[in-house]
Amino acid sequence: MTTRISKGRQRIDMVKMKNARNLQFTFSKRRAGVFSFGHPSVNTLVERFLGRNLPLPNNDVHNQQIVARREAGIRELNTKLMNLEGVLHMEKNRGESLQEIRKRANGLWWESPMEELNLFQLQHLKKALEILKQKV
């Protein structure tokens, strides 16, 4: 077996090809890459670039990709929304606990009976005492 040595990529001068077979072969190779002359989607691309709103091409693969991307974005936003709703619920409970503590002690939360506080209220009381200690 003989090994074929490639010259690599070489610069070719732009001249008109006279051999129709070579012209067709070269054209078919380029068409697979970046061919756009006369292709119907070029007009829609130019129109979209110029800011004119045209309907998307009727391409099932393209439409499926758009739908999949939108659904992924919606799922991500729903996850963020659920997390924020959880944080909101926790903060609402925290506020209610603080109001309850203040109500029991007539505005003096440090005088409320410790035995009646739940875990969340005790944690908040501990945090408040630590902040108060730092300020003193």
C-alpha cells in the first residue's frame, strides 16, 4: 500500500473554470458549506436583518428547536419562580412570628416567655441577641 501525501490547503487563483465537470464538482462541494445564492431563505434572512417581521420559514426542525428552547426557558423561569415563592413564604412566616412575639410581650420581645416560642422564633431571638450584643 502506498500512502498518499497531501499538500494541505493551498491558495487557488480565481479563474473561470472551463471544464463543466470540475465546475459542477466544485459547486456541489461549496453548496454543502456556505451556499446562499438564490436560496429562498436568503430573502427572509435579509428581511429579518432589515427589521421587517416576516413569518419564520416552514421548517419543522427549525420550529422544533425554537419550541424546545422556549420550553427550556419556561422551565428555568418556573424553577426560579418556585424558589422565590418558597423564600417569600418563609419570610412571610418569619414576619408573622415576629409580630406574634411583639404582641405577646407588648412590644418588648425580650420579655416574652421562652417556653412558648417555637424553633424559628428561638432562632430569630438568638440572631437578634447576637446583633444586639455586637452593637453593645
